[in-house]
Amino acid sequence: QVQLVESGGGLVQAGGSLRLSCTASGSISSFNPMGWYRQAPGKQRELVATITSGGSINYADSVKERFTISRDNAKNTVYLQMNSLKPEDTAVYYCNGKERWSRRDYWGQGTQVTVSS
């Protein structure tokens, strides 16, 4: 069973940057799309960004122009570059992959991002 492992979270001041990585134990070509979601305390999990195998990208309005999603198939890794971070970006960030054949969702364990004001 493929596992998704996130890394790169941490504490950063407002206006700072972080890059999250999500590495699959198998090939990320098994998933389409892949993406990042986040969940803040007391709130529902929400979509941040997705990327298809063909390179089509979708962002939540709240992160457009600040976040960039990308994928490196050779490294089986999806990235989320987060710039101009705001306190409202504080959340646990989860990597997601939707398996091509079964359409089953796979999730990572989550990584905490905290933005201080």
C-alpha cells in the first residue's frame, strides 16, 4: 500500500515562506490528481491546491498568488511552496492523492504550519 509522507512544516513569522514536500512510497503516477489540503482548529479540512498528471493546477482563492504547487515525478514528490504567509494560513497541512484506478483517496499524516503575527 502506497504511503504519503509530508515534511517541511514549522513555525514562521508572517510574511515568511515555507516549502512542504510530500513523498510517496511508490510512484506518484498512480495518483491523479495530487494535492494539498489544510485543517485549522475548529474548522473543516479545505482544499489548498491540486495538480494533475498533465500539469493542470487549481488553487483556493485564499492562496492564489502566494502558494505554488509542483510535482517531480522522478522523485515521487509533490511540493507546496508557500510565500507571504499569513496567520490565517496556520493549520495542519495534508497531502492527498487520488488513486487512478480505484479513485480511493490516500492521505499523509499531516504537517503543522504555524504563522505568528
